[in-house]
Amino acid sequence: MMGSLDRDCIPAYAVTMWTNDREIFVAMPMTSGGTPFIISFPLNEGGLTKALEVLRKRPKEVIVPTAAQPANYTKPVAQPQVRRSAFQEKLYNETTPEQRTAAMDLLKKLGMVK
């Protein structure tokens, strides 16, 4: 079975839970960053109830992104560009976009490019 890519990012306030043979562990991230706070509960119905209660009561912190501290990703101001070779410059100067598109379509049809 193939998985699918999750398009949503994991929020900064997300709680991580895992278990071993005896306990359920809950790791809560610290607001200021650093090592998360880890709590353990017994691996039984009562422990699972308490762990899920921690998950339910965890406050949903809203992070407002700024230029100094972007929340997820901020596109850089300028992206470096790849320079064209002299041959590519000549090709682009002597052909139109339609001609280049037609040539690429032909190469794809012949199976020479993907």
C-alpha cells in the first residue's frame, strides 16, 4: 500500500505520543523551544484516558510569523539563477517559444525526453 503526502504541516504545539511494553509517553513541546516535557502514564485504559486528556487540553498556540521569526518558510528575496551557455543563448535568440515548444513535443513523442 502506498502512502500519500500530507500537505499540511505539523503545528508547533503538536503533542507526540508513543508507547513501550509498560507505559504511554506524551512529549509536549516547550513554548520557548528546547527539550520537550515528557510525561508517562501506565499502559492501560486509565493511562490512555489520561494521555488523551492531555492531548485534548493542550492549548492551540497561534504563532504569528514575522520577518525575523518565520513560522514555517519565507521565500528568500532573491533566488540565484542558472546562467545559460553561449549555445543556449544563441538558441533562445534565434527561435521563438512556439518553435521550442514544438521541438520539445516532438522529442517527447519520439521518447528522447520525458
